[in-house]
Amino acid sequence: MGLALEAGLTGLGRAAPNPCVGALLVKDGRVLARGGHRFDGGPHAESVVLSQAGTDARGATLYVTLEPCCHVGRQPPCTEAIQAAGIREVVVGMVDPDPRMSGRGIQHLTQQGIRLRVGVRQEDCEALDPGYIHRQEEGRPRVVLKTAATLEGNVATQSGHSQWITGATARGLGHELRARVGAVMIGRGTLEADQPRLTARFDGHTPWWRLDNDYQPKRLVVGGARCDHELPAEGGARWYLGPGLGSSFERYLDLPRLSGGEVNWPSALRRLAKEGVNAVLVEGGPQLAGSLMRAGVVDEWLAFTAPATLGGQGRAALAGDGTDHMTGATRGQVELVERLGDDVLVWTRFREGPSFAAQEKLLRCLRGEME
């Protein structure tokens, strides 16, 4: 199953709205084929390995990180292909949370006389794609907030200058996350102030798990009025989440808003889920971060702290009035604490279920298994 998990890494980020899935065929103690679901609309992992093995697949054992599908979509049902190939046994990492599945694929294979084992390295298989699981279970993308702050908690000077608070190692992890979540979100203010590219860049030090070096995440800009600032053409798709009056965006989605003008984030995120977004990495400024936190939709927060101080007032990580009493604080669970160069990362999870912190741990575990 570890080898199947590694094969599934080819779909990180780019498989959305489909899940990342890896598969492995074994016969007489020998690996016949290994592959993963690379991109939305492409062949499923099971089809990839069955095609590689051909007639040798008869009598083999199939390891797959996610329950094989039994419904008709853009690809034919994997359960039928497994049956036709004469597979003897199927080892499944986890049940598919998609309501069209939810055990139906396992039941179908069992009824065909194929031996099933379910739940092998289940937590690892869940960690492979937290965004997909979250969208299926919650109806919206998983939201991951990332901030970089000084010791006093400021993410920028009073004038708005913020490049760079943290060092290269911390920024490198941010770029890795961009490639894994599939979509990066900022506000129009950040676009105007920083003019970011919002691309995953590795400067020749490509992560070992990045099996498709050309993939770039979608770039989402939230705004409530005309946007004359542009994102560079090079990179992932450019979406403006506001009135469609800009010039450099391929998609415009005017998000639902509350009576005071603030984005209705629960409804807005459901809209993004329908557009095929499984997870969002939020790299915006205090206004966007505060709005999402007040709406209660931030699922994880990566808080990078640099050993530096502005010596006075600056811009706090979250804008807003806050709370007058500690009973009103939003509390989470610390998933990871580590030093990255001179900086410190505290990775907090606010909701139960598979997280991108768990995915980070899985990637490190898999690399150790490879070595």
C-alpha cells in the first residue's frame, strides 16, 4: 500500500475535483504495474495499472488507495474493469466518501466473488487527499490559512511592506503547499500591494514528490469592485471572485455577500466546490484572513514566526474587532511545530478529519520508506 500511496502523488493538486488515487498490481510476489490518477478527466489509477499489465493481471492482487468506482462518469466503472481482468483480490485503503460510492464499489466486487480487504493504512490513504474528502463530507473546499509574522504578530509594517518576513526555507514550504492544494487565494489589496505571481516555484530544488513539474495551482483573487491590476499570464488559471470587470482573468465568479457587504463565506465556498475546487491556500492580508476566520471556515492555520520585530505597531495577522473575553477565542489543535531555518512554524487544525498537516507527515513518512 505504501507503493500505491507513492503512485497516487502524481495527482496532488491537479486531480481536483477528482481524488488522488494510487494503485499497484502484485502477482506471485512480483510487482506487475504501478500508477496513479494524474489529472481530472484522465484514466483512473486502476485503469492505468490494468492497461500496463494486460493479460498478466489475471489472478493478481490489486492494491488501491481508494475504493474503486462503480458509477459511470467520464471514465467507465473501475469495478467492471477489475472483474473483466480476472483480479483475484482487491486491497482497499479507504471507502470513498462520494455519496455515489460509499461502499457500493466494495459491495459490487464482493458480489462478483472477488476477495476484499478494506482499511489497510486507512489514515495514510485519507491523508493523501484531505481536500477531496473535505469537499465530499462538508460540501465545500478545505481552507488552509498561511501567515508569516514577526515576534509581535505583525504580518506587515504600517505602510504595508511585508517582503520578506520569513526566510527561504519557510517560503519553500509555502510553495510546496501551493502545488498540493490546487488553488491559492488572495484579496485585491494584496494583489495591488505585492503584485504576487502565486505560482509554485522551487528554484531547481524540486520536491521529491512533485511528479508533474508543469502543474500550477489556480489563482483566486477576491474583490468587491473593478480590478485593474493584473496577475502575470504565466501560471495557473486566473479567477476573479467579484464583478467581472477586470482584464487579466479567465473566470469571474461574483460571490454571495451579507447585508454589510462582507462575503458570505459558507455560501461562497459551496460555490467554489461546485466549480471543482477541493482546497484553498489563503495567502491574503489581514482583511481576507479576518473575514474567513470570523466566518468560521478556516480549517487549518500555518503560522510562521520570524525572530524579528518591527519595534512598534504594524499590521496584525487578522483584521477585525476580535473578542472581549477569552471564552470567545477560537481554539484548535496543534498538529506540527518545527524550526525552518531561523523561523518557527506552528501548524494548527481547527476541525477534525484529514488535514494537510497529516499530508505533510505522510510525505515525510513515504520518503523514509523509500530510503
